[in-house]
Amino acid sequence: MSNRGGRIINGERLLTGKQLAEIKISSLPRIGDKRAKLFHKLGIYNFFDLLYYLPNRYEDRRFRETLEGVKSGEQVTVLGRIENIQEVRLRRNLTLLKVGLSGNFGNCTALWFNQPFLKKSLRSGSTIAVTGKLGRDLYGYEISVIDHEIDIKNHVHVGRIVPIYRTTERMSQRSLRRVMYQFVASYADQIKDLIPPELSSELKLVPLAQALKEIHFPSDQQVLSQARERLVCEELLFFKIGLSEIQYSIKSDGVACLPKAKLTEDFLSLLPFPLTGAQQDVLKEIQTDMASSKRMYRLLQGDVGCGKTIVALYALLYTVAAGFQGALMVPTEVLAEQHFLGIDKYVEQLGVSVDFLTGSLGKKEREQCLESLQNGTTDIIIGTHALLQDEVAFANLGLIVIDEQHRFGVKQRDRLLAKANAPDVLIMTATPIPRSLTLTVYGDLDLSVIDELPPGRKEIKTYFMPVSEKNRVYGFVRTELEKGRQAFVVCPLIEESEHLDVEAAIVRHQELSSEFSEFQVALLHGKLKFAEKERVMNDFRRGNSDLLVATSVIEVGIDVPNATIIVIEGVERFGLAQLHQLRGRVGRGTQESFCVLIGNPQTEEARERIKIFVQNHDGFQVAEKDLVLRGPGELLGTKQHGYSDFRVVDIFRDTAYFKKIENLIKNGEIHPNDELSEEIDFRFPLLIYGMKM
């Protein structure tokens, strides 16, 4: 066992969470390397993981003094003396073990189905505690046993408020609970409390050791509540301290961006439409940030079609006018191509050089692009992950715009940021994030929101149709095409395999080409070469093709105002956020537009997801519902977000604590030290996108 750091108490050295994490789970008695693999499936690799593997829920299995008034089917727990034991064979391969019990509650019969082996461990006169469903027959009370303990003084599985953990195959609830009970009893007292005693006193928090014991095996509801409050406050405190440190380090070091030309004004004069009030407000915020000596670090949220790209281009031109280069990184080639084509048509009139870098570029084109970037000939570069490669170097990078940021990993973003000395950063997302999450996860970013759509846009009518109505749906598609409109058909996700999804799209394209033989039916998927994708997209934009069959590669980046209907097949396989992005491919013109979902949902969760999507059109409303339905960890993705590292905090239940902890930090009532900073770095390794540089 590691004994670095901490202080000695009762001959034991107190350990921080980081030090506890250095001890492998396999070193526990009776675990070993083989059984440790079962724990690994639960995300438990070390002692810290085990200690903070909190129960999903709790069951009140405290003893009943009487069975009077208990309804049939209710769960009860009694402590009694074994009076008699009888094994009954009901039929082949089905046995019933009947055990007569007596106690303060009176008399009852405990029943075990198909567990004849238990007979060996039961003895008349022994004390037994049983939990199960209560029933009655002609002779009195019966309990169909769920759990039991025999001659035990310290009850673990019954006779108390019992924790229920998430388990995995070949690991029973009882075995995990027993391991947890022994572990907590042995190690909870050895964890160092990093919250100063005076602060714990001010917040009226119970000691850490007590909280860890009671969160797993509470003696009553009140102490469980106190234990959870202690751990929530600790986790939020660590998180908020780390957040404030990052915020200071990020923004304290920057370069004022002072334009020497009127590129931005000229750009705005080229636009064939007026900016919305929300866009104008965001432009002012960005301009103020970039003109200051502090580093801009801003998150731009906006629903699909709200005009984020125009704002991003304004920021890029602002940095070019000040003598710097700008980079726009996007997650897919389709989106990169869309941005390049859209931006180039504006900036070529302004004398600004825009280039394009993806993995599909030929060797000669790539070398020319890299040389132009390095010598400063290229003012704005638009690219995918290809921008992260070591050979990509900038002459004077001043602004990085990251679009659909949730598609990138922490290390990937760091590699781009490392290509310049404290560049300004603008992160954009069309995936609406609930404000409750924004304040938590993006606490180090200044927030801008475009909550206004361009004038003339109409709400997209959304419908769900069962698979049996597919012909009717495509009859409606035909009606739209006959009006001169265009349509998307999105093929269902098969599984986490791009190859299979592409195959599905190819087959569906063949089917629809035959069914709509009088129209031009095109196909788009991620496996097409760059030139072919560009040709397909350009044909569809220009109206040379009528119906575009695609995988979810079109989730972002396709802007065709004449497209008025999108059909999404296999809808139950898509998440709410993805569905909302796909719906945003239509409704970009002034005509009435439609989103039709086709599917056969088999689960209640899938049906609820579809219902939410049909009833809600505002992206932020969809995101709020999605958050409730799926939870923040799954909604955001565990590999990208600091929030996903929370083990105790629940943003629905714990909003009151956020402000309390925030005020303590602002008032300077806690001062970080090396040990605390080390613990924060350990607990939140992905804190705010790894931007700690």
C-alpha cells in the first residue's frame, strides 16, 4: 500500500483519494486478478473507485415488529427463530423449502423456491433474518424470501437500510455488497479529509469517514442525507476550485486583437440579409473579448439554422484584419466542405485567402496547403482532425474556432491549441445544452447564445409514423418532389459500425431509385471520396438531384433551402440530440417543411423519446427533456466532459449547493494548496476539456 503524503494517525497514514487510486482492486483479500476483471466491467479498477462506487438506490429492510396491517405483496423483513424445516417437491425440477419462524412479530412461514441446498445451512433453534414479499394462506402469513442472513450480529443484507448496487454478470448483489461492507469498514477511516475543519464546521458537514460509511450503509434516512450532503459539497468544492484556477490561467494570458483594416464592416455589407438582434449582440461580445489583452474563451450556443457560421466568420475576419491567422476545426469532411464553400464565396471578394485541409487531400495539394499556412499566405484554414497533425504549423495563429466541439477528444483540442501562444478560442455547438449543465460543465467559458432564428423561418412540422405506414409517407414525399421541392432520406443506424450503415444506405438508395425512377436520387455517405462527396452535395444544392439518401453524415453541414422534407427511418435507433440536428437540415427556406419519423419502437424509453421529439421544436427544450431522460453523463459523453467525472453530484437535486460553494470560493474562504490541487487534478482529469495548459 502506498504511504506517500498524509499524516500518521493510530499507526496508519491517512491517504488522499489519489493515493488510494494507486492500489489495485486485485490486492483486496479473495479478489485476485481473475475476479478483478468482473470489477473492471463496473469501472472499478482501484480502491478509490470501489469506495466511491455508490449505491443506485436503497431498500428499507429494517425489522418489522408486527405484520398486522401489511398488505399482501408488500416487502417485509423479520427476525425470528427457526421452529421447523420442511422440503416439498412440487413437481419435477421444482422444490419448495418451507421454514416456520417465530418472533416478536408472531409466526410465519418463510418460503424458498428451488433452493434445496439451503436446507444444509438451516438449523432448528437458529436465529434468521429474512426479507421477502408477504402473502397469506389458510394457515397464516407466508414470506417469499428474497434475501436472508443466519446468526449474524452485524447485518449486511437484511435488518437495515440496504444499498443496492449496479452489478454485472457473474457478480451477485450479495457478493458485491459483502465486499463493499468489509472494504468500507476497513478503509473509510484512512481517507484524509482535505476540507479545512473550520469550513466543514461552517457548512455543518459530517466528517468524511462518517459520510463514506453512511453513504454505503446508512443507519437511517437522516444520516444518509447528511452523508450525501457532505460528499456533494466536497465534490463541488473540488470542482469549482479547479474551475476557477483554470479560468484564471486561461484568460490571464492573451494578446489584444486590433484590426488594421475594415474587413468585418465590408463583410457585413456583402450579406444579402440583415443580422438578427441576437447575432449582433454576440458579435459585440466577441469583438470586446478579442480587443482586450485577456484571452477570449467563449462558448457560442445556438439552435440549428440560427446563423452561427456568420458569427464565426466575422470573428475569423476580425483576427485576419489584425494581422493574425484563423483556424476553423470541424468534425467531418462534409461539414468542412460545407463551411469552405460557404465562406469562400464571401471572403474571395475581400481579398482574404481561405484554404481547406482534410485527410482526403492529395499529396501535392496537401503540401501546398501546409506551405501556405506556414509562410502566412493562408489567412483562414478550414479543416478536420487533419489540422492536428504535427506537420501543420502556422505563421501567426490568433483565433481557433471549434465547431461541434463535443465530437473532439480532450487531447485533440489540446494539440490544436498548442500550435499558438495563447490564441483566442471560440467554441460553437448546435447541440443545445441545458443551462443547468452549461453553468456546470462550461463554467470556465463565457457564454453567448443565439436564441433567435432569421426572419421568415417556419416551424418544421414533425410526425411519427409506424413502419406499416411507410408507403403513405413516401407518397407524401412524391407530392413534395412534384412541387419542385427536394427531400432527404436518412437510413437507420445499424450499430457502431460505419461500414454497416453505409451498406444500409446503398441498399436503400437502390430501392428508392427504382421507386422514384422519374426523379434523380443521389447517395451520400462517409466512405465516398472527397471529390465524389463534393459532387453529390453540389448537385443537391443546385437542384440537379431531387432526393438525397444518406447516413447520419448529413447531421450537420448540409444547407439546402429548397429541401422541405426529411424522412428518418429506424428512428428508435437515434438519440434526441441527433434527431434534432437531422431535423435542422430542412426548414432553411421560406416554404413549409416536414420531418417524418418512421420506426417500430419496442421499449418505453424509445417511445418516450419519440414523443418528446414530436412535441418539442425548440432545441433547448429538447435538450432539457433529453437530460432528464438520459442523464448528463450519457448526454454529454464521458470522454469529453469534466462533468462526467462527478460521482456524487446530481444537477437536478443539487443546484442549491452550486451557489453556496461558488460564494465560498469568491469570498476567499478556501485557499488551494499543492495537496488539494493534486487531488483536484486526479478527480477531474478532464476538467473543462483539458484546456489547462
